[in-house]
Amino acid sequence: INERAELLESLKPKVPQRCWRKLIVPVDKYPGYNFFGAIIGPRGNAQKRMERESGCKIVIRGKGAIKEGCGRHDGKPIGPEDDEPMHVLIEGPDEETV
């Protein structure tokens, strides 16, 4: 039975686990600063450059990241993470990259 379990485990495709980190944006400390605009940059160029250079996916989520009455840009429904304080979610292939 143990051999069978090992065989079944070895046949499963190896899906790499993506690492992620959530950085809270200090909107409360600096209420007048446009963090969203600074991270995204003009036409999203700053965000795209950071993604290209780091190899990670960078997304802004939470309160203030979505305009009232609009949905998310990725087409997914609004979830519980969208009610959290504004944060930057960084996803990458491994811990070192993130």
C-alpha cells in the first residue's frame, strides 16, 4: 500500500508554489500622498517596469484601489481582500524573487 501511495504521488504533476507578500500602504499616516499613482505611474509604466525587472506580478488591492461602482480590472468578482486596507500584493515564482 505504501509503494502504491508513493507511485501515485510521483505521477502527480509538480505544480510550483508561488510565493507572495502583502505590503500595507500607509494611507493613514500620509493621507495626502497619492500612493496609487506613484506605484502605477503614468499609463501603468512604473508598475510594468517593476514587474519586468523583478519577474513578479504586482497588484494594488484594498480600499481605494477600485473606484466606486467599478469592478476589478482582472474581471474577477470583488472579494473580501477588496475590503481590507489598501495594500500591494507581490507574487513571484520563489521567495528570493519576491
